[in-house]
Amino acid sequence: MTSVELPELSGKVALVTGASRGIGYGIAEALVARGDRVCITSRNEETLKEAAERLGSERVMTVAGKAHDEAHQREAVERVMETFGRIDYLVNNAGTNPVFGPLADLDLNVARKVFETNVLSALGFAQRTWHAWQKDNGGAIVNIASIAGLAPSPFIAAYGVSKAALVNLTQQLAHEFAPKVRVNAIAPAVVKTKFAAALYEGREEEAAAAYPLGRLGVPSDIGGAAAFLTSEQSDWITGQTLVIDGGIFLNAGVG
């Protein structure tokens, strides 16, 4: 059980993919904290249940499955509609990065897996929430991209290309879904999660030194931004990618 007192219900419902830990959990935590009911998904049912208990299980439901699996997408959306009766907000956070290195030697089967999870799953969930609720009732979608999708990223090239595609998908959906649904993206730099551990583990102080703000990101940094982009305060924002990077892009071009 959560140890904090939960706020009054907002009446809104969110679906957050890849949310049993890390950035996805930070986003779910921010939405629950303002009174939303939330469905969280990830591959592991046990870690999902543990996350729901920490968040406040009376307001959080779980659906386990692989984000790129169309049957899972369908089940998740159908169960949210059956349980909560609406899906105001979709946050596409589920992602994968199973390979490091240049594109020249990339196994194309690995590339397909990266794109299926990082791009096609976001499109699939967006299609289903659109038809299930948002088309007639409005809402917002937030896609979790990466600064790797905004500039060359030699060590995580496939991941970066997929996130660049996600940024463009955000713009396409923003155009198609307007005026009913706003669609935006968030592009974080390195956030301290298990997913990104290879980028800073054992050298966090060195990694953080490159950031003008002097630290790496934490999940709550992204959670707050996602809460903003799914709030009335952002009602005139769509098709945008919000960079949350501790200022690292300020160093561009500096040797």
C-alpha cells in the first residue's frame, strides 16, 4: 500500500506503457499524485503488481504483456475501458535498446525489434485509444522519445533512429488527431534508471559533469513534464518535443 494520502479523484484516466519501474513509473506516480486513475503495463506481471501497490492499488490497474504485441494492445485498451470507462491520456513509454554500436554492422532483425517496440507499439496504442475514447471525447498523448532521436548517437544508433521516427510520428498524429487530441513528445537525456544504467553505472560523477545543471535526470523529472503535457495548462501545445536534458545540448559544438 502507498504510504501517502491520495488526492481527490480528478475523473481522468491514463494508460502508461512500460511503467513498472523507471521513467514509466515516475510518470504514473505523477499522474496518480494529481488524482488520475492509471493503468500501467509492462512485460512482468509480478513487478507490475508491486508497482501498483506502491502507487495505490485502488486507483491503479495493471495489464502485463509486450508493448509491440497487438493482442496485448487490444487487451490493455479494452480492460481500461471496462474498468474505468474512459482513456483520457496515453503515455507511450515502453522502449528497448538491445544493441550498442554503429548501423553499418546492425543485424536487421534486431533493428526490426527496436522499431516494433519503440515506434510501432506507440502507433498501435495510439490507434486503439483514439478509436476507443479519444476520437469522440478528446484527450492527450505523450510519447517518450530521447535526445538520441534529435542528434547522432554513435553508440546507440538504432535506438536513436527509432526515437527520431517517434518524434516524427508525434507530429503526424498531432496533425491527424487535432483538434480533439493533443500529441506531444518528451526527449530526455540520461535518466537514472535500470534501462540507462550502462550509460552511467560506475561513472556517474563523470557522466553528470558534462551536464550544465550538474546531475543526471531522475524519473520524477520526466513525470512532472508528462503531467504538464496532459493538463489543461498545456491545452494550446501539440506536435512539440519537449527536451529535458539538464542543459546537455548547450554543450553542442564545444570541444
